[in-house]
Amino acid sequence: MAAHPGGFELNRRSLIRGAGIGAVGLAGTQLLAACSGGSSGGGGAGGGGSATFGSNASDEVPKKAYAAFVSAFEKKSKDTIQTKTSDHNGFQEKISNYLQGSPDDAFTWFAGYRMRYYAKKGLVGDVSDVWSKIGSNYSDALKQASTGDDGKQYFVPNYNYPWGFFYRKSFWQSKGWEVPGTFDELVALAKKMKTAGIIPIAFADKDGWPAMGTFDYLNMRINGYQFHVDLCAHKEAWNSSKVQEVFDTWKELRTYQDPSALGLTWQEAAQKLGNKQAGMYLLGSFVTQQFTDKAVLDDIDFFPFPEVKVEGTDSVEAPIDGLMLSKKGAQNQAAKDMLAYLGTGEGQLAYWKVDSSNIMTAKDADTSGYSAFNKKLGDVIANAKHISQFFDRDALPAMASNVMIPALQNFTKSGSIDLANLETQAKSLYANQ
Amino acid sequence: MSGIQPIGLSPATTPGPEGTRPPARARGRLRALTRRDAVVLAVMVAIPTLIQLVLVWLPTVASIVLSFFRWDGLTLGGFQFVGAANYRFVFAESPAFWPAVLHNVVWLLFLAVIGTPLGLLLAVLLDQPIRGSRIYQSIFFVPVMLSVALIGIIWQLFYSQDNGLLNSLLGTAGTPRAVDWFGNSNVNLWAALVAATWRHAGYIMILYLAGLKGVDPSLREAAALDGANARQIFFRVVFPAMAPTNVIIVVITIIESLRAFDIVYVINGATNGLELVSALVIQYLVGEGQVIGIGSAFAVVLLVISLVPIVFYLSRTFSTKER
């Protein structure tokens, strides 16, 4: 079996690592355990293995949630997982160097272009054999999202979360505001809110990425899902009247977005929604992590981005977060078992119980704990015809972070956008990959 | 015993037992290095040269070469020569480059006009025999030693829009009139410059304190005896006497403003009015949006700009030595 040479590799590594800390006895047991794990062909019942896990879950709630998942896995498998948590944005920015250096066996990552790119470059581990065990537990859309360009799987989804408008029910009721179904209704509502002296749409773009959510939705609602995906892959040009229309529409909305967005982080903007300074907030459902007061949390409701030009709202932005293996980790049975465990309802529930702002992706996940709010979010994803991953996950990272962030910040500030220049830069950058 | 004498060695380098050499040649041999000295010297020259080669020249040459290629930065191979395309991106296509150059110039002027003189002022004040001078020196030097992350937090406390110290003092915290120190691109460069000066002044102060200690006290005494007042003593005697320090300070101020990066990076990732050339290099070379060729082109442009003060410094140093 192909696992055998891999198994040997693991033995040698663990032996060296064990000897390094001077625990020769421990190394011996690791050797034995790894042998049994290897010879059983990855049954997962080996136990006593160990793996490292690089986590980008630096925010408090997800950090605790991954800790809960890891300890549930350790309990079940008797493997030892060493978790190393890095700053969320920092982890993302260092990923190329991280994967080329000495990465952990398993690490947190995202579906989309970002996953496929590193898979194509051969920097991450193939988890197709894990998928042969857990595949039936995921929808086709999720399997598709976990598959690289070569048809192999490289990613195991944990959860996803829809983007949309969040608002406080009681606040809206007291003011007599109603959920808008179309863009015109949204603008009319925002106008009312502005006259009432509050910020209609909370908005934060100091970190640059949140504005991409507005762009993605407007583009999908005006030009359709396929155009959006093709634009992200630069199969469509930026200097087209179609993209111009997106920004023209955004201009209308811009006057109702928080004008101080460029100095705010999404957490600060969430506070404005929480304390009723702002009427609604277009963000991912992770926004609810910010509401530690149960009364506020229970008061939060959600509505999808309204219809603009394309009929309906069945394209949903719902980025998928999950785990991947490094090349080295693909040789480590304990790391593979951990990913397989994430593909079970049990594993996902261990995570979800702590961080319930997201939607579990496994079919057999026990959703009896879902609140009406969670169910609503889950239904939006379940009923979606198309799921996008967010601009910085669907597009070339250099395009997203080096070009779009400054361009959208400038648009936020001045209301003008140089599409011809975006196209020129896109041409140069996509040619470089 | 006779086997000890190595056959291959020439007589000149072998301190042979013959003792038949003329005295003049013997003296010549005494002046030459012994083999041990030669080895020590060779090692002492070779190691720094090697370090210099591997850590400075190799990356520099690699950057220059890579700036003419396309490369994904991941696999060896797949290099594609693109001529000046990466430079065209830098100069013509990237909207951030020229603002970044402008910001670097503003940065340099600000440090030269405010930061460095402030450091000099602190040094002169703390060089006086005042009580607790060491404590003040330490306090002003602390910012130089703090980590970037900590500096980010400290200035966030000052500048935050809703609950920062500055807006609280102005009475605008939490109101729509609050100054958005980090988000407003008209003010955030100045906010960052104040933070940079806070660090830079401490650094300059330490250098000038050392420089002031090096000025011969008899010069001051002589000037005082000649009836010069304190200002005249400083500007006519002490300051010119610190010429070597002044050259270093000029170079450091220029270099600091060219490699200024950390403060703007912790504020907002060096976008929205805080673009700097060094930050663009980082953005395109080490971040997730890595594009090796373009990043290298940015790096080469920064290198060429940096060569100006370096050449100035080196030519000053060597010409003084020749004199």
C-alpha cells in the first residue's frame, strides 16, 4: 500500500523529534504506534500518533472552538495534537512562505482559488483518501469546492457562513422599518434611517477586505454569478460597462454607508450595529461573534442582499473554512484522521457548540441546537443555486490584496474608480502566475 | 627526521635550518606574515566577505535579475524573461507608486526638519548636568526598543476615533466630528509621522549624546573665555566639532525615511494615504499577494534611491580619510 513508505517517513521523523527532546522511550512507543497505524492502512483507530496543527483562529471564539474540536478528536483517537495559533491576517499573508518552510501537518484554510492555487503548485497534501471515507457526508457543491484543478481533493470543509445584512429586530420594529426585497426598497429604507439620524449601513474598511463583500454582491446581483466568477478569474475584462454599472449602483449606496469606514475595523463597526448607532450591516455571519450580550445576540436577524437587476437572490456569498494538510502532513496518519473527524457531524458539532455563528457543512451534523436564526442562515445556503467564496478567495491573491483593496478604499473615499487601470493591473498580475 | 622537511615547499617560505641566507632576505622574511597569521587573516577576511556575499550581494543581484523575469516564487524553473514589463508596472500601472514616492519625500522632510532637530535638542538638554538625566535619556530611548506591535497599540490608544486620547481631549470622541486619525487620508500620514518622530528622536538623541561626549571640553572653555555665549558656543564650536556624527545622522535620517515601513504597516497595512515604497516592496514580495518579478522591480527602484545617500556617505568617509 502506498501508505507504507509514508509510514516509514513518519517513524523516522517522530523518532528524530522524540530523540530531540531526549525522550527515547517515548520515541519508541511513537514508533510502534505509528507502525500499527501505517499497517492498518489508515483505519484511524491507531491512536497514540501525534500531529501539529497550525491554526489561524486567533479571534477568541474560533480559538476556543478549535480547541474544543481538537480535544474532542484527541479523546476519540488517543492521538496528540499540538495546536499553534497565529494571527488570522498574518497567517494568510505568510502562507506562501509558511507552506514552503516547515509547515504544520494540518492547517486552517479556505476553499476557492486560494486552495486550488497551492494545490496546483504541489505545496499541499492530497486528501482524496480521506474524502473516500467522508465524501457521502457532503453535498456535491461542497465536494466541488474542495477539489483542485486536477480532480483530487485537498480540503475538508468545516463550516461556512453566509454574507448578508444583519440588523436588530426590536430596533426595526420600534421604528416600523421593514426588510427590503429590492435594491430600490433598500435605498428608500436607508434614506429613512439617515433622516432618523443614524448610520443606515454600518461599514468598515480599514483592513481593506470588508468592502469586497459589497462589490461581490452588487456584481452578482447585477451581472449574475457566472460573470462574477469569470471576472474574478480575469476571463472577463474590468473596463467593461458591466463593471461600471456595479460601481454606478454602489455610488447610490455609498452615501448611506458609514463615512468613517476607512478608520474602522469590522469589530468596531459591529459595535455600532449592536448599540443601535447603525441600522444594518452587510457582513458575514461571523459578525455575531462580537455580540457577547445575549440579549443583543438574540435580537440580531438577517436578510439576504436584495434583488438588484438579476432576478432573485439565489446567489449567496458563503465562504467555506476548513482544514488542509501540508505535504508533510499528508504522510501523517494522525493528521489525516483529524481531517476525517472534521468530516463527521460529531467533529463539526464539537466546533459549532462554541462558535455557533456558522453553519455546519456535514450532512449528518446534529442541527437540533440551531436557533431560528441559525436555521435561517442554513436555509439561505441550502437554497442557494450558486455559492461564491468572497473576492479574496475567488480571485488571484495579488489582485485582491494589492489592487482591489486600494481601489475599493479609494472608491469608498472619493466615489471614483479607474476601471481602465484595474484592467491594466489585472493583465500584468494574472500573467505573472 | 629528514622526512619532516616537505619537498614541495619553496625555500623562501620555509624557515629552513640552513641559516645561510643573507641578512637582508632574513629581515624581509620577518616582515612577512607567518603562516599562522596569514591563515588567521584569511579567515577573518573570508568570513565577513562570505557573509556579505551571501546575505547582501547575492540577494541584491538576484533581485536585479528577477526584476526582469516572471516567476511564481514557488518552483525552481518557469522563469520567463519579460524585459522591462515589471518596471512598466511599477512606474506606469501601479497607482500606488508615485503617491508612495511622494510620501517618502514628505517623510524625509518631516524627519529632517522636525524629528532629527528634536533629537538634537533632547541630546543637548540631557547633556547638561541636570538631576535624573539618565532617567530622561532612558525614557526618550524606550520607543526605539519597543516592538512594532506594541507601538501599534500605543498609538491606537492615542488616535482611536471613538475612544482615543486625542479625540477625548478635543471633546469629539464618539461624535461625528471626531477626527479619523488613521482612516482619513488627509491626516493619517501626519499621524504616522508623529509616531515615527517619537521613535526617531530617541534614536538621534542617543547618537548625539555620544557625539557630544566626544567633543573636547577644552574647546568650550576656550570659546567661553573668548566671551562666546551659550548659543554661539553650540552653533559655532560644538556643532561643527561633531561633523563626523552629523554626517552619520544625515545618512541615518535619509535611510530611516526610506525604510520607514513598520508604523504604517501596523496602522492599516500601508494603504489609503499611507503608501510607502518600502511597503510596496513588502506587499509584492512577502505577502499573500506575492508577485516576485514586480516586487523585485520595486525593490530595485528602492535600491537605486538608497544608493544616493550611501554613495554620499561613503565618499565623505573616504575623502576625510585621505585628507
